[in-house]
Amino acid sequence: MSQRFHISECPVCTASEFRLLMKAEDHLVSHELFHILECTQCAFRFTQGAPVEEEIGPYYDDDAYVEHSDSQSGLIFKLYHKARSIMLSFKFRMIKNVNNGNRLLDVGSASGYFLEYMQGKGYEVDGVEISDKARELCKSRTGIEAHLPVSLINQDLKGKYDIISLWHVLEHVYTMDDYFEAFSHYLAEEGVLLIAMPNHRCLDETYYGKHWCAYDVPRHLWHFEPKTFKLFAAKRGFKVSSIKRLPLDPFYNAMVSASYKKGFKFLPWTIYIGTLSFINGLFIKKKSSSLVYILKKTI
């Protein structure tokens, strides 16, 4: 019997009482059901019963997981690659607006598209990636050799970084406190930490519920929203200085989430839901589908 990752204490408020929010399916790989629980004190959500870190590999080593496989088969994956190319320039402009430094560490660098793009813009880049397959793709595509997470956690990397970025990565991390200790160690005095994550306080989650693709169980362990993430970061010596939106995510989320439901309706219905969520996020930022938290050290 496989071992399961059991969370007995809320990482945000340390409470130990939770309620079952929903049972969500792993639509990509196993089709198993996993429990999403909510803290009764602070309303933080997390996935209970995911495989332990040593056994999570098979849930990523599938062509359905495009970030590691680099697959371009099928309409959804083709659109993913197109959206990624658009977002590279968006991320670059965002970083230029919040920090003038040029030394960047990307944690969860996958097959290296972001590292390659930023290197082309004159940045000195390093990557951290847990997947052997993704690191091999990164090296073969770009010549950049990403580090294993153990090098980050053990603080074996050299020097300080002006920017540390995690693009939809923290929600996958089993030992968040170890990572935040490393971020505090590696971040330059005026450096910034950028963490992009899904936000379940959005309209597309309200519409799709347990089929919302950004729950992505069991790969996503933690389900933050602005209130819970600010509390979480503050207890680890970081302050959220600003929050940005990722504009294409509501459209992608609507498209993928719709594909998980019976009687799948693609265009124009998913564009309609994505547009509603996009507009909702424009007026109320904390209800955007995905958010980028810009953090600075406080200690």
C-alpha cells in the first residue's frame, strides 16, 4: 500500500480542525479521488492524502503533464504553448518593474523556456527543477543545467539573487518551510520573491467546482488565496508588497476544467466563462484566477 502525505496542522494558523470541502479527481493521470480540506479557523485549503514525496513521481511522469513532457499533441497543449510564449514577455516586464537586478533564480524551471528567455534578455540565470525528465529537456534545449531542489534547500548554490521566481510551483512543494528558509538565505537585501499561484476565490472555480483544473490533485498540495497567503508569508519573514494578475489563466482554466466535465462544451462557452472570470478579476483583483505575489524580506 502506498504511503500518504497527512497534514495534521494548518501551515497558516497551526489549527488542527478541518472540514471536508470536496472530493476531487486526478483527471490527468490516475483518476483517483483526493480530499480537499478547509481549516475551520482560517479557511486555508489543502489536499489531504496525496502520495508522499518519494512516491509522487508517477503522477508527473505522463505526457498529460505538459510542463515536464513538453508535449504539443492536442488542442489544449498547443494553446498552452502559445499562451506560454505570450506570457514570457509579460513576466519579463513584470520583473523589470519590480527590480533592477539581473541575477535570477527560477524554482521549478521545468523545461527551461523562462530561463532561456530571461538569459536572452541579459539576465544571469539559475534554475531548480525536481524532474529528471524536465532537467534533461532544459539542458538539451537550452544548454542550461538546472539544480536539484536539495541544492537549494541545503544552501549549496553560490551567491545571492536579485529575483527568485516560482511560477505555479509553491503549491507542489511538500516542505514549504525549508524553501522559505532558503529564499531568505539567497535573496539579496533589496531582492524580490515572486510567487504565482492559482486563486480559488475566482469565478471559474465557483463555476467548475470540483472539476476546476487548478486544484490539480494530487500534484497541488496547497490552495492559497490572498488572505491565507499573506498570513503564511508574514510568519516566515516575508511581506506581500504587491499583487499582480496573470491575465490568460481564466481562459486556460475554463477550457481545461470544461474538458473534465461530462458533456464537454468547448467554444464559445469556455471563452464566455473565461471572459466573465477575467472581467471579474479586473474589477476585484483578489478574485483573479491566478495571482503573482511580490514579496520582500522583513527580517
